[in-house]
Amino acid sequence: MKTKFIFILLLAFMQITDSCGQISPKQKDSLLRILHSFKGKEKLWALNKISDYYLFNNLDSARYYNGILQQEADQQANIKYVTQSYQNMAMVLSFQSKYYEAIDQIKKAIAIQKQEKLTNDLADSYKALSGFYYYTEDYNKAIETTYKALKIYESLQNFLGVAVSLNNIGLLNEEMHFYDKAVSSYKKGLSLIDMHHLSKSKAPFYANLGVVYKNSQKYDSALYYYRKSIPFDLKQNSKRGLAHTYYDMANLYAFYLKNKDSAQTYYHKSLSLAKEFDQGLLASIYSAQAEMYIDQNQTDKGISLMQKALKMAKKNGSLHTQEFAHYKLYEAYKQLHKLELADAHLNEFVDIRDSINRQESAITLANIQAKYENEKKMAQIKELKIKKEADKKIKSFLTAGLFLLLISLLLIVRNFIIKRKRDRIKRELLAVEQKKLNQDLRFKNKELTGQALMMMQKNKLLGDILKNLSQIKPQSPELLKLKRKLKKSMHSEDDWALFKHYFEEVNRDFFAKLKQINDKITPAELKLGALIKLRFNIKESADLLNISPDSVKTARYVLRKKMDLAKGENMADYLNNI
């Protein structure tokens, strides 16, 4: 559910789509069959439409056809479609959670649009950039770029663009749970649309109002605005918009208003549209239907639909939906006392959860690395500018020196000035280098803390699963085998090896110095010493070491004795100075 919402929010930051721009799978197939017959601008148009279709159905295909679009646009020197290809690639990367790479792509479009004075397109790119900044948690830049877009639209009297910017301000407020501000922004956008007779763009605003009222638990208001969006989507033939609105209404009826019949009606409507216009939504619809039936003890029906959802999720590669489906199937089969099938789905759930954790960790590290490289690049650019300015100043002083060579007194003054300037420049360069070193240290600390938090979350999840498994009776051999596997995973040394790697990058020779204090300090006590140095409390240390809080207290007491600390001396302060 969360991943789907991110996709929708990112698209909202790109544009409020005109339904006339959407194509169905049949139209896509027709375009592919006759693509070779298109020439010039028509071919660019077709490639852009195909890339847009695959954005919601197959990201690899979207990337492929957008690559062809970029080549063709370069060959034709069509600046507008060159920048469009950068925008498309930014969206593909953002859907893969590669937000810093997406920012680089959209900035390429912005640079061209500024140079070529493509003012309206520039505002559209700022609009997209604000969404990417939001997901990197750079809220100030997100707001700043949104208002840049708003200012350009106002200067062009592009009232639809102004309304869309108000919509995006609403989305930002909604995501930060400022629901009243979000509602205010959406309604201002609607007023502007009414004032300038732009009624065809109303549907997304009403749908967004439905979402914000649902999130603030005002379900009658949410239903009211969902229903208001439908006639505008129908009028504009916005199939994709209708599919998502029907889906949201179905979920509202199913899980909040507890009206199964109405929920089923809207699931059916959403399903028929998603099959044709947004196949990426199919797994979510089947999954939600199945959850509704399982929650109502219609287990067999729920299992059938959840298996459909699982099949669709495997087809489109949605790991989160697969994870959810396996867990619900595990619960359903356990409820039917089909323990062998329940165990099989639990095993799949655990494997996919591990895969998601690895994938999310890889994405997080990649984004941190991208951010580090980006900031490193900016520091290098700044350093080059300083050096260039220094060279320029030195050259000017050398020219003056040649002119004043015959006058010894002025020559001494010149040399004094040059030395002073060089010293200042050296201090500036040293300051830049120190800033870079501080940035490296901050990133390494983030990696260290992130690894520790991941270990805590993993151990907590595995502990909860073990607790639930222990309640299953009888304890089959397969179940006991799974429990041993989970316990082994909780005590894996691989996590500690990675934690130690990050820790020693920041705190060199810490473990060696601790052993010098008392060579009888054990490896387990070395781990505890590292956690105390990082200011982890007793409960957090217990979660990371897989022992009880009382055992941590005992271990801390033994370590204090081995380090021969005086009574009242703070152990964390002592370790922090090692």
C-alpha cells in the first residue's frame, strides 16, 4: 500500500494528467506494431506515449523505450523531447526509490530549459523536483522548488499550473499530517479552477480531498469527495484516475465503514479498469479483497483471491505485496488447521522479508552514497572555484610585480601582499577539506547507526515470529526446524561483522585499546563496550545482543570491574575518551 501511494504522489508532483494522454494496452500494442512507420515528431510522440504506459506496468520497458526516445530526440535536435526524456528517466528512477539519481536527471532538463527559455516546461520540471526533494526528506528544498514553479505559472498566467502547484502544496502538507493546511490548499486550487473554467482538472483535487479526510478519520467527508471526483473522471474518460478512486472507495467501505457489499461493487469496478489501464494496481485490488474476506472469516474465498494477488505480484515483481500475501495465507491456513501449508507460506514470508530488508538496505546505502558523491562533487566544484580565483589573483599580482620590479620597496610590499593572500586561500582550502572530513564522519556515523537499528528491527521481528510459532500446537518437525533456522539467524555473526566494520571506520583502535586495559575482556564484552560508547541504553543493548536486560546489567557491572573504574565514574564517558 505504501509503495503504491508513493507512486501516485510522485506522479502528482509531475503533473495532473490529462486523461486524453492515457493509452490502453491495445493502443500500446498498436503503436508498437506501427512504430517503424512513424517519422520525425510523430515518432517522438509515440515513443513518449509508450514509455508513459510502461511507467505504470513495467519499469524496465519504460527505461528501454525512453532510451530510444532520447536517442531519436538528440538526432532530431528536438529540445522539448530531449528534456521530456530526462523527465521520464527521473520518474523511472524515483519509482525505484533512486531519488538522488532522479534529481540529477531532472536537473539536466532544468539546465536546458533555462538555456532555451522553455519557461512553462521549466515550471513543470521544478514541480517534479519538489517531489523528489520531499522523498529525500529535504523539505525546505521541496517547498522552495514548489514555490518556484508557482511563481513561473503566475507570471505566465497559467492558471492550471498555479492550481497544480497548490495541489502539490496540499500533498506536502498532507504527508506531514498538516491536514487542515492540506484541505485549504486543495480548496484554493478548486476555487481557481472554477474561476477560470478549468473543470476538466477537478477530479484529482476531489480525490485528494477524499484521501486527506480518510486519513483524518472523517469517513463521510472522504466518501463525499471521492464521489464528487467520479463524474469528472468519467467526463474526461480518465480510466486510470477512476480505477484508483474506485479502489480507494472500496477500501474505505471494506476496512472503515464495514460495508462488504459496497466494497465488493467498487473493487469490481476498479478491477475492470485496472486490467486495461493500470495493471500494476491489479495485485493490490486482489490483495485488499482477499484481506476483507479473511477478516470476515470467509477464509476459502479469501485464500483464492490472495493466491491471485500473489500471482500478479510475482508477475510485476512487487515484493511488498508478495510478503503481505504470504503472511495472510499463513494466517488463513493456520485458521483452517492446515499447518503444512501454513508453514510453507510462513517460510516464504520470512524469505521475502529478508529479501526486502536486503533490498531496502541496498537502496538506502545507494542513496546515502549518491548523496555523499553529490555533496563531494559540490565540494570539489567549490574547491576548483577557489583555486581558479586564487590563480587569477596570483596572475594579477605577478603582472603587477613585473611592472614594479625596478622599485625594490614596492617589490617587498608586493611579496608581502601575495603571501598574505596565499595564506588566506590556504586557510579557505583547509576549511573546505575539514568540512569534507566532517561530512565523511557524519555519513559513517549514519551507516553505523543504521546498521544497529536494522539489527534491532530484524531481531525484534524474528523474536515476534518465534513467539507466535511457539504458540502453534502441535510442534511439527518442520516447525521446529524453522524455529532453529530463525534462532540461528538472530545470532548471526554476519550482522556483527558489518557493524564492527562501520564502527572501526569511525573509532579506530577502540577494541585494541580496550584489550590493553585488561586482556581478559571477552569478545562479548567488546561488543557491549561499543554499544555503551554509542550511548545505547540497556533495553536497546539487550535487543542487539539477544539477551535479557538483566543480563546486560550484569555484563556492564563485570566490564566496569575489569576496567577498574572508580565508584561514580561514568562508563560511557570513559569509553568515549578511548
